[in-house]
Amino acid sequence: MDFFNRTGKMALGSRLRLLTGMVTDDAAKIYELYDTDFSPKWFPVFFVLFEDGEKTITEIAEQIGHSQPSVTKIIKEMASAGLVQDNLKSKDKRRNVAGLTEKGKVLAEKMMSIQCADIDVAIDGIISEATHNLWDAIAEWEFLLEKKSMFKRVQEQKKLRESKDVQIVAYQSQYQSAFKSLNEEWISTYFEMEEADYKALDNPEDYILKNGGKIFVALYNDEPLGVCALIKMDDPNYDFEMAKMAVSPKAQGKNIGWLLGQAVIKSAKEMNASKIYLESNTILKPAINLYYKMGFEKIAGHHTPYKRCNIQMELKLHK
């Protein structure tokens, strides 16, 4: 259709609904063709009861991927048509189940042996005429969307596109207030500011930069919305600590944490560092997941000045 050529893939759902409507309309006519008083929407529930016997509403819903209210409504409609008997006692008498009536069983035998056979041949005919096998394609799409939903895929694309507008720059004195306020914002949201925080945030030039460290600032539309520091450590086991990473809540979802982390790691490598150390807290799950994604691994036993620290990690850099 010209409409879908104009909308492009944005209207995938609408196009599938239109196709579903075409097939469903034909399905209703096909039941009439075989003198069968039956609604197409009943078929999944009807088929399960025919193949597997008595089932609970929950069992049917899980098997066909419908909600329980939807299955309950269909069961009631089929019960009114005399095809299903509801609220039967199961064999262990502890659960209510639904099952086909004798009328339902007779209809099922007729449908499966004659009507379904004709439909299978007709659909095979369409498949043979088509360039692409829709049946196999649907199965493949279902598998791929179960692995990663359409929402997740669009979310990732949005993040990738927006991250291209993020610029990572070296710290300048004009960013001191942003460095402090961004860190104070996230620390105060989850914890309390500590003495070591004030040392780094009140005077980053002396505490970090003059000691051989680096600070990176993420600009989005020229506004500083993320910061991260690479602090030189006086420790024989570690060259630097990655610390004071903070991203404004309004900038989350733009890949800023990842971009800052990559800038820090790249800088450490350029200074011939062998390992980077960091401290965090496990309630910050997105941050911990980000560190693992960067290649950090959990360690323990290192001295920390922070009360809030309950996880320590390190990244080994391969020269």
C-alpha cells in the first residue's frame, strides 16, 4: 500500500494489525463456509483444550501468551455457545479447570480433520507463491524480539544518536562549579557528603590535577552535564583511581557515563598505567553494571576513606 511506503517502518505495528485484520476477516468467512458457528479469536483456547484436555485459566493463558482476563472472557463466550464447560473440578479436586463439552469435542474433530487440512494446503499455496516465507519469518522475529524487545532496540538507537552530540573535554576552571554540583547532587541523593568528598570537590586543581591526575567534562549542547576524574594514587598496586563520576539526571540515557569512562581509560593508558582502581556502592546498580561493561572486576581488602563504599573494583590495562 502507498500509505505504508510513505510512513516507512515506523508503521510496522499498524501494518501487522491490518494484515491480522485481513486474515481474521477471512477466518470468520471460512468458518461460515464449513457451517461452523465459531469465532476466530476462540481458536487458541479451543485448540489447547482439544490437544491437552482440561486446563486451568492460568495454564491456558501461559501456553497461548494471552492475559488471564482475556482467556476468562473467551471461556465464558465458548461456554455460552455450549462448546466449553467451566469451573470443573480437576482430578485432584483442588483446582477449577475448563474442558470441552461433547459438542465441543465433536466440533474439534470435524475442524481438525477437514477444515484445518484445507487451510494448511491453502497457506502452503501462498508460501509457494511468495518470495519470502512469512511463517518462518514470524518465528524468527518472535525469537529476536524475545532476545531484545523493539523498545530496547529503539532505546539503544536513541542513546547512540544522542551520544554523538556529547563532547568530552578536559577540565578547565570554568567547570569547577559543575564538577562540585554534579557530584554533590548524586552523593546527597543516596548518601551523605564526607570529608574526602569536600577535599576533591572544593579544590580539584590542587587535589587532583597538580598531583598528576585528570578531570573530564561531558558537554551536551555546550552544557556540562557529566564529570569524571582520574586521580593519581600513592599506592604500589595501583596507578590511578577512577572517581567522582557524576551525570545529571536530565542527561541520563545519552551514554555519557560510558563516554567519560572511556576517556578516563584512554588517558590512563596514555600515561602508561597498568591498573585503575575504583570504589562504589552496590545500590548503584546502573553504575556497577557500567563498570563491569568497561572491564572492571570486583576485588576486596583495599583501604577506603569512604563510609559508603561497599564494593571495590579494578581494571587491568594491557599495554
